[in-house]
Amino acid sequence: MTVVPIQTSSRLRDIVRAAIAEGLRLFFPLAALHAAVWPLSWVAGWQLGLPFAHNTLPAHWHAQEMLIGSFGAAVLGFLTTALPEWTDTEGFKGKPLLILAGLWTSARLIGLFGIDAAILLGGILDQVWLVFLVSYAACLGWKKRTIGLIGFVLLLATLAIAAGLLRFSMLTDTYDLAERAIRLMQYAFLGLLGLALARITVPITNRVLDPSEETSPYRPHPGRINLAPGLAGLLIAAEFSGFSDAVCGYLMLATGAAFLDRVAEGFIGREGWRFEVAGLWLSSLLAGLGCLLAGLGRIGLDIPTLGGLHLMLMGGLGLGVLQVLSIAGLLHTGQSLGFSRLTRAAILCLLGAVTLRVVPEFWPSLNLPGGQHSLSSIAWAAAFILWLCAYLPPLWSTATIDQDRC
């Protein structure tokens, strides 16, 4: 009679041990779970309304939870794993990861229900892990005497400041400040996407072209590597300085063009259409197109800016995050670089979700079943649920803990 409880307890300990072995094993599943459940619950349960949001706008909660919530957890998992690898230092495991996860999760529960009374508490919780990431990256850069992490430090610092400004604006009902804070968060993530793609695309493309890794047939033009995140940095500086919409709009056009330039990284022949590579350049394509459309809207053209922003964030950033989750999930569990059918289906679902969300912005008369957001939220949730089905078993298995790092 006691065999089953003992086996269950042992299995649970193994899962926990695997989950806290490195950052991505814990935070990538949390990011996918949040991305799947939170938006779908808002649409299905409250039709974009929040039960405890009396003085704040649901749109501000939505922006905060998607950027700091879903994408924030992905950044936590990515950097707590990648930074130690890039600097050849010991990574975090065990209790430090659980503390970070506890901070992030507590803030997300507040955001799920839009609890106005806990805005300050949620802001403090988020600031702790954001400031930790900034300090961690800065300390590693200083310790290793490298300037390679400066971009991450500056963009993470921008993200922390913007997240604090958004919480402050929600407390004080300062609508204009909230909108500026959200834009700063968007641009910070756009810069982080550019830096991540610069780090990932070259080795992944070379591994696809030569699985033996004996040669490096693909070498991008050096000027292309950091152009997009650099222009995103200029855009952030302009937004911080209070420049006009026109100035920021033209900088958005330049940033979008830089992301479109990165699409050329997929010009490697038929291998460029493999999901592992195509998802990377398609992320740049969607981010660039969205940035261009939003920029055209800011300089005064009659273009649905919200459609451009969702193309940039849901499409470019969302697909980039899903690619990072999928590629790192394979390489950190000892698997070969080849997406499964579930992963491919997840990517297609995400692209479908972006299409269903963006098209109605440009075609207002289009009537979708269940309203403007229902099908999009279902497809978006399906993408990350499929990812969880494909990756949760190997990520939370003790058999894959000792595999070589990327």
C-alpha cells in the first residue's frame, strides 16, 4: 500500500531536481504556460476586462503581462543560462532559481486578475528580478573585462526603468507616461531580440549547413550583426529624450529596415527553408515589417499602428522567443538540431495567431467567429501548449541534466 506514494514522491523530486538544474529548464516552461493561459483567460473569461481593475486600463495590464510576463520569463531563462556559457562561469541552479521564479510568479498572479490594490507590490516584485538581471550581466562583464555584454546591460536597464514607470503611471493615472513606458519596453525587447538573433543565427545556420561542425560555411557581414539593436538603442534614446512622434517614427523606419536587412541571413539555399533557420529570419521579417508599419503611423500616415505593433511583437518577438525556446530546448537536452512535428505545428499556430490578430486591424469590416480576438488567442495558446507537450518531458527529466551545454 505504500509503494505508490513512495514512487510518486520520488518522481516529483526528480522533476524538481531537473527543473532547477539550469535557468531555461524552469523559466522556458513558465514562459510558455503564461503565454498560453493568461491571454486566453482574458479573452474567454472577461472579454479583455479584468475583475479587480477599477482605476486602470486593461490594455496597460495586457501590455505589462505579455512583455514583462511571458517574454520576461523567456529572458530570465535565456540569460541565466546563456550568460554563464558566454563568460565560462558557473550558472545558477537550485534555490536562487526558485526565488526568481517565486518573484516572477507572484507578480503574474496579480496581473492575471488586474488587482489595482496590489500594483505597488507587483512592481516591487518585478523590479527585484529585473535589477538582478541588470546587475548580473554587468558584474559578469566587469569580471571578464568584456564589452560584449554592454548591449544587454543597457537594454535590461531600460526594461527595468520602463517597467517601473508603467507601474507608477498606473498608480497615478498618468496615461501619457504609461504609453511612453510601454513603448520603451517594446523597443527594449526589440533590441534584445536583435542581440539574441545575432548570437544564435550564425552557429545554428552553420550547424544546419554542416552537422559535423568541422567547418563554418556561413559568415555574415559584420555590419549586419548589431545594426538592428543599435538602431533600437537610438530609438530608446529618442523616446527617453521626449523627441517628437515624427523623429521617433523615422527612427522606427530605420530600425525596421535594419531588421529586414537581416532576412538576407536566410539566403543559404534550400536549407534556409528548414524550420530551424526559417523561423530566425522570419522573426526578423515580421519584426521589421511591424516596425515599419508602426513607424509610418507615428509620422502621420493613416495606418493602424496597433496592427503594426502586434506584427512586431506577436510576430517578430513572439516567433523569436519560440525559436529560442525550441533550439535551446533541444541542445540543452542532448538532442540533435531538428524540430519535431509538434514544434513545427507550434510555429504554424503562432503564425496563424499573428495573422488572425493583425488582419482585422487592416480590414475592420472582417467579422471573425467569436469576436476579433478569440481565434487569435486560441491559436496563440495552442502554439505554446504544443511546445510544452514537445519539450516539458526532456526538460524536466533527470536523464538530460548532464548533457553538454550549447
